[in-house]
Amino acid sequence: GLGQRQRHAAFGAFTSAGRAFWATSTSAANAVASLTASSARILRSTSMFAAFRPWMKRLYVMPLARAAALMRWIHS
């Protein structure tokens, strides 16, 4: 009857809205992934001045220095 037709129409609208939302969210995710990939590519392709290279290494050295200080503090 009429109730069944209304339920069918509502279900059709719900699935259409779901598909539209899925398509929108998927394309937004793809846009973000594309931007991230192009940013990473740009960062890999740009050269870095030699003056900044020690700072890159410092990021990896500092945690070890902190760990040693923490171990000394714990065992004192």
C-alpha cells in the first residue's frame, strides 16, 4: 500500500544520500592524499643548505642524550 511505497521512497533517498556522502568523502580523502604525496615529492626534490644539515642530525641525537640523563636521574 501507501506505507510500503513511502518506506521504499525513504530507503531510496537514504541510499542515494549515503552514496553521495561516500563519493564526497572519498574524493576529499583522495585530494588530501594527493596533496600529501605532492608535498612529500617537493620536499624530497628540494636541496637543503649544508648549514641546516647538522640540525637534522641533532633531532636524532637529542633523544639519546635525554635518555642517558633520565637513566642517571633514575639510578641516582
